Amino acid sequence: MSTESEEHIIDINSTSVHTLSKKNGKERRRLRYMQKDGRFQVAFQKPPGDWSPYLLDIFTTLIEIRWRMMFLLFSLSYILSWIFFGLCYWLIAYIHGDTQSSDNNPCMDNVRGFTGAFLFSMETQATIGYGSRGMTENCIGAIIVVTIHNLFSCFLDTIIIGIIVVKMASARRRSQAVRFSSSAVVNLQNRVLCLSWRLGDFRGNHILEGVVKAHLVRHVKKRGSVVMLYQDLDLENPHVVLVTPTTIVHKLKPGSPLYRIGPDELKRKKFELLISFTYTGDSTGLLHQTRTSYTSADIRWGQRFHDILKVGKRHYKVDYAMFNETTWVPVPRLCAEAYERESGHPNERNSLLPSFTVNSHIYWATTNSPEEVVMQTSL
């Protein structure tokens, strides 16, 4: 039977805690429903050869493809159009006899073979106009083809330029500048256990309106089938003014899916918190969304975020280097339900609950004292 070991590393200088879970000498990883960057770990299996969803919405498909594929399609669209219309011009010249004789009145000047027809097609579509090749009045068919060619060129330029502009202004790129903290923390706020995480705009823009939503998702198996269950989390401040980094708070109160989960049960629970922040970009006016997720391993019990906002003489200063840093605070190692039951009897003596051990000292948290009080005893 394989055994599992957990190694807790406590760094006093950075006051950060990293938990490494190992199984059989390898880091144990759980399948995430959503990655930290907001991408879902869901693969769709379509019937073989069924490309209709991509072809019916071809504009969205072209926007979502990678840049290297976009540049490949960009180049091929122009090269193939030059070849196609070059063949048309060469065929007109061949039928008119311009390829066999140079004494007749040609449909196109200096187009005597396919090479000349290809160059004439490229010069026409790119509006280069070197002056050596040009359309004459001798062939009405050639005039019709060059008219269609010019219309097609305008249409193709509009599509290509539009797709490139939309990709450059993509909401995904903007959302990478708005980030969530790498972990969430559980601590006491006004004598209530709260789950919180940070949100900040690393570009320094002023987002005056945005909405944060949080969902707890887990999967269960019923009669051989997998069912995804979603539960909403009530947030204290869902409407965010993101001028400076803000902390999003969810109180662990009755009705919360985390109300009966303590720090010990948290390690065994398999769930994921999906967090999203939807807002309008101030520069482009486009709607953006930043997403992330927290598993039970990403939640740090008994910690809080470092203060990163300071008041200067002329400016408010934000230290983003400390954006993800946390520090220990005394928090009872109880679920919110048990903590409320304990703290609801003020006549009882304080309940001292061990929080963590560092350098042969036990740090205790008391349920009936202010959150900033830490009692320390030597072993």
C-alpha cells in the first residue's frame, strides 16, 4: 500500500508557507476544472470530420486561432488570389493570341505568358502600378475580370485587417494585466471567519466598474455518470472599483458551502473555486473578463495578505512585489460552524487552539480574544 507524506516548509523571513504534497516520490496533482490562467480543462470530442461549428462562425474561428496560423492564412490568401487571377489573365491572353504573336493588339500590355500574367495580377491587387503592364480597351472580358479582381481585393483587405485589429485588441491580452492572487486565505474579520483573495490591475489603469463572481464546483458520480455541481458564493463586495488592489471577501456563514469545512477537512475535500471579474476596458471600451481558480490546496488557513497600499506625500503607493505575500495570523483551527458555537458562549473560558509550530514554539489562537493577539509557549 502506497503511503502519502506531506512536507510543510515555513520561511520566517518571508512569512510564507508552502505545502508540498508528495505521493510515491512524485508531486501529486489533482485534475483542475480551470487552470490558474482561466483556461478550462475541458476537451470536446466531435464526430470525425464535423467542422461545421467552425465553418458556420468562421470570423470567430479566425480570431481564436494562433498568430502563426493567422500569418499563414494571411500569406496564403494573398498568394493564392494572385495565382488564381494570374491564371485568369493568362487564359484571356492565350485565347486572344497574345502569347503566340506580339504584333496584334493585346488585351494587356507586356503579358505574353504566365509569369507576366502573375506579375500583372500582383501589381493590380497591390495597386503597385510599375507602368510597364496595364489593361487595354481591346478585350471586354479582361476589363470585367480586372473589375472583379479589384472588388475582391478590397473585400479581402477588409477581412484581414479587421481580424488582425480584433486579435490585437483581444480581451484575453487585456485580462492578463488584471490578476488575482495566487492563493486565497482564511482569517478572522470582525470575529467572523472569512475567505478572501486579492485582485489588482498591474497596468495601473483605473477600472471604475466591475463585477466579481465566485462559484464552487465539484463533480460527483451518480450511477456511472459524472455530474458537475455548482454553488454560488455570496461576496461582501462584488462591485469593484479597481483603482488600487482590493480584497474580495466571502464570509463563512450559514448557507456557505464552506461553512462546515475546517482546516483538516479542507485538505481532503475535492472542490474548486471559480473566480471571474468582468469589466469594461477604459481604453478600448470592450468587455473583458479575468478568471482564475483555487483548489483546496490553494487556500491558506490562518493567514492574511501583506499590506501593499501606503500613503505618500503626493501619491498613494502600491507595492505589487508583495501582491501574493501572506503572513500568519492567529485563527482557530475550527470550521466556521464550530467556531460560532464556541464563541457564542462568552462566560466560558477561552478556548486555546494550536495553530502552527515554529522553532520549538507553539503559536496559539484564542477564540475569545482579538485577532491580533498571539500567545506563545516554549516546548
